[in-house]
Amino acid sequence: MSFTELLAQPGVVEESHVRGTFGFLAYHGGPVERVTTMIASRAAADANATFYGIDQPSERPLHLPSTRYSPDESPTFRAVLEHVDVVCTIHGYGRDMDKQHVLLGGRNRELAEHVADELRPRIPERFPVITDLEAIPKELRGVHSKNPANLPSGGGVQIELPPALRWNWDNRSWADAPGLQPTAPVQAMIDGLAAAARSWTRPGPTTSDN
């Protein structure tokens, strides 16, 4: 399925809030990669940053590879990418609740280190923040030239969050379940990402494909 076809599906909602030139994307949001919309949208609002997200019906969510999300197929997405200098794309990986690592891929490695510096003091130590691309599984590195994390002028960071961080252990459900407030780790992610957006002052370099 193409991005155009996904957007044409009944119940699919494309949302954007254009604010500052730092952006947060959650195009695998809603029921596809749970809690990513909550984190991206709230971090963007707290930092006066730009947000772009896609929500899908819970009964039939579709997971398109990141490289299929082309700005040529969505005027809204294109407008966001042309407005921002850099982005953080928020994703969730894995179904194994033993997975703990927060993985920071993408081509802008200076921004990755900057984000990591804001996250590490805030999120629990049981969720190590990894910025070494060689330590990140190849399929989660987000360095392809067509990956939305790398499309703005300054590139960006692909952030992969483990299921254990996105889970509400007290309620035995995802942390974005209706009626629930963000858990402490989720709120720490929101706070750290917002702080990174507020304190980022330059687009930073990009690197070649890995």
C-alpha cells in the first residue's frame, strides 16, 4: 500500500500543528505503535514545536515502512517538512517486554547526542539511551535517505521506544489507554524531548547512508 492509499482509508486521520522549526512526527501513531502520538504531540506542544501525526482505526491498523511516507503524496506532510529545520520521529519497537533500550538513530548524529543528553537524566536508568549506530539493529537505525527523519534541511533523529517504557504496569494496558494519565517514564520522555527541542540552536550536520 502507498502513502496515498493509506490516507484514503476510512477513519485515517492526518493531523498537523505548525509552530516552531523543530518538529516531532508520529506517523506510526495511534494503534500502530502505541503511545508514540501521546509523546510526540505533548512534547511538541510543551516546546512550541511543530507536530505531525497519523491516526488509524484501531480495528485494522496498517504499518507502512517509513520510506513510503513521501511528502510528494501529502500536501500537509510536505508543508510540515518544508517548515521545520530538524525533526524527531517517534516510534515504538518490539513486542518483547524484556526490551529496554531507547534507540536514537537517524542521520543527524549531533542532534541525537543532544536529545540523549536531555533524556538520560530524566528517564529511569533501566531504559538505557543508545546513540551508537553500530549498537542499534540495522532495521531500526533510520538512516535511509527517504526516511522522514532525514528529509528536513537539517535532518533529524529516529527515536525507537521499547514496549516496557510505553506500558502502564499498574493498569496492565498501554499508557495511552483512554482515561489514563502519562506514566512517570512516559512523562519523563515528554519532558526530555521538549527540553531538547527548546535548547536546540542549530540544524547540525548529516551523514551518508549506513
